[in-house]
Amino acid sequence: MSWTLRAEGLAKSFTLHLQGGVEMPVLRGAALEVGAGECVALSGPSGAGKSTLMRLLQGNYGADAGRILLRRSDGSVADLAQASPREVIALRRDTIGHVSQFLRVIPRVPALEVVAEPLTARGVPGEEARARAAALLHRLNLPERLHALPPATFSGGEQQRVNLARGFVAEYPLMLLDEPTASLDAVNREVVIALIDEAKARGAALVGIFHDVEVRHRVADRVLEVAPLREAA
Amino acid sequence: MNDHPILSASSVTRAFGAVRAVAGVSLDLWPGEVLAIVGESGSGKSTLLRLLAGDVRPDAGTVLYRASSGATRDVHTMGEPARRHLARTEWGFVHQDARDGLRMAVSAGGNVGERLMASGARHYGDIRAEAARWLERVEIPAARIDDAPRLFSGGMRQRLQIARTLVTRPRLVFMDEPTGGLDVSVQARLLDMIRALVADLGIAVILVTHDIAAARLLAHRLVVMRHGRVVEEGLTDRVLDDPRHPYTQLLVSSVLAA
């Protein structure tokens, strides 16, 4: 099986200048390969660097060393670790889907628009984008009366479903899922598991942090242990 | 992806007396891109904006603008008539104080229509209809079209300035602290409006702000300035979430989370 994501030699440390320049090494020599249609779960104690790795894979943190090779849907390969800001933005539009644990709310933008935005950014006409967004929100059991409201006042579970819909509405070759079921009830958890299965079936590569052991067992093909650096060194 | 920057500054330097306000700044802006220049008062960010727009001449360095015709023009040697023409047609300016961008005694509709006429529109009915459409777009009630902006609130004036600037669909807009001096509740509305309009029209924007939250909301890319120099630049969320420079770390850690 050919890979969609291939990360190697990743290193990340933080220099805290406000704390006297303390160095905080988090990752060294981290590597990960995920094939099309495969789901890899990151595991390890908190503080081990799972979230840091996810942020590197999304381009939110910059790697100190290493490569993050991504295969775009046209087959071409990009190195996210070397990509310019414009290239990262293009990769996020077309290649990397991301479901974070918390929704960063934009004032005044209704939930439906939040979800439709990844489609309109790719040039899908507004009406079609909103129809697809509404269908996915329905599937995630977000009541229709909430679609036209900005998610700022939504509950944690409602915001997470908006976030999930935004992540799954467009078909990305790579999906990054950070605790996608953390605030969900059993019914919606099943919906998310089905969405993940469908993404795998269409050939997406997925990387996730799943603290819910049952969800992890059901969706992950493989578990990657992320070990804290001091013990690994 | 369009492969020519719309604006390109190299090694731009400017001193006022013994003070080097801007020291050797280079940057590129791409079509449709929003670039925020952040830093504290005195960092040189407003001077840099004026250098980029051609309002202040550099002691050294060049600023090149790639016009819609494809021709590349040096902003500081093109001459005042050419620059004024650009300012009327392909460029726009949003000032912190709306009074600097509006004619306070002219009606709201007239403020918007005037800019249309300056860029060549002639038909009165079309101009008034377009002005009305833009007032609606920036959420100014149609009934206020004949009122002068001196009767408007600060937020409404700023929205009118946005309408006046964007009505001609400029390719490049310079914004200097567009939300400065407004109430917080008014700022959110204005920011969201700017965000939606800029994305919708595909305008390139250089935004000077000391408001990190505004930069996060609006900008694709961030330049952090201190003492006239760029200390850090990059993708907005990466600079804010993974800041490298001590000054950027200080700036980010000083923002209160709501």
C-alpha cells in the first residue's frame, strides 16, 4: 500500500524565552507512515508529545528537523516541513483535514457557513456547499434551528459536532482527528465511527488521538506509541 | 496559484532624525493575501505601511507594485500623478480615524459615490444604486443614505469608510488599525465584516494592528516588528501558537484569553 503521509526524523523543542530560555525538547527522531485507507492512533501518556506531533502534521507548529511528506490527491508530493505559508494554506485547503478538540469560533458566522467554508474555499458553489453542510449537520443530529446561529453559545458537544462536520464535509487525502468523540453521547459517537469508516473506504489516511478505548479499537488499524523523550533517550 | 507578488518591498529603510523607524525590511504580498504587521507603538509598523503605500519616501530600498496590466511599477519613482491614479483605482486605504478617509460634510451615499465617480463612473442613478447596495452590505440602514457621517457613531463611520474604499473593488488595500478606538462589541462586528468582504472580493490587504486577536482572525500571514525590524514572520497561526522570538513570545503571552 502506498503512503499518503510519511514523516521522518521529526524533532521539536520549545525555547521558553520568558522563563530564562529553558529548552523543552518534546520530539526527537519521530517517524510515522500512514497509507491510504489506514487509520493510525497515537497513544502514550499525556505530555509525551501526541498533540505536538499532531500540530506538526497540521503545520501549526514548525518542525526543527525532519520531513513531513504528503501525497496530494493528484499524486504529487509536498514536504509540509519545508512549505511556505502559502503552500501550507493550499495544503490545508486541499490535502489536510483537521478536527480539533475545540472550535475556534468566528464571531457572527453561522454554524452552517462554518461547515460549508472548506467547500466554498475549494470553489464549490455556495448553494451546493450549504446543502452538503446541512446534510452532514443533520447526520450529526445538530438541530436545524441551530444551523443559522453562530456556534459561540453552543454546548461543548454541539460545538464538537460543528467541528466534525467542518472536518468531514470535504474529502481530504489526510485527516487529523484530535479526540473527535470527547464530548459526544453514544449515538453521535456511532455517527463519528461511521464517518471515519467511510473516509477509510474512500482511501483517506487518518491519524487520531482517541482517549475513548472502544472508539480506538473500532477505528484504528494500528497504534503508534509516542514515548516521553526522557525515557526514550 | 498566482506566481507574482502584487507588492514587493526590499530592504526598505527610513530614519527620522537619529531614529531608525524602519530598518531594512523586505516583504512580499501575494494577490488575495491578507498580511498583518503587528507590534507595539513605536515598533515602526505604521511607518512601514506608509512606506509601502508611497506616502513616506525611504532613505534606501524599493517598493514595487505589480499593476493589473502586469506592469511592475516602482511606488516611489512613478510620480505623484501616477500614484494618485493608483490610489483612486487599484488601491484603497482604511484609516484608523474614519475622518481621515471620509468627507465629513458629504452624505453617506455621496462618500461612496464620490469614489465611484473618481474611478470613472458617470451615470447618477447607477452610482446612487451602487452606493445604496454598499451601505446595505456594511449594515448601514438605507434611510441614512443622505445623512452626513458626522452624525454617525464611530463604528458606523468606520463601516462607511470600508464601503467607500471597497466600492471600486481595489486589488490592494492598506489598513491602519481599522478597529482602533472602537468599543469591543463594535470591533467584532467590523472585523467580521472586513473578513467576509476581503475573502469575497479576493483583495490583497496589508493590515497594521496591535490587536493580536484581529490579526489571527483576518490574516493569512503575520509580520512581527520591533524597533523598526522584522523579528519574526510566517503563517499566522504558527507564529502565534509556536512563536520563536523572545519578543513574539512576550507579545503572545500578554494577550488575555476571554
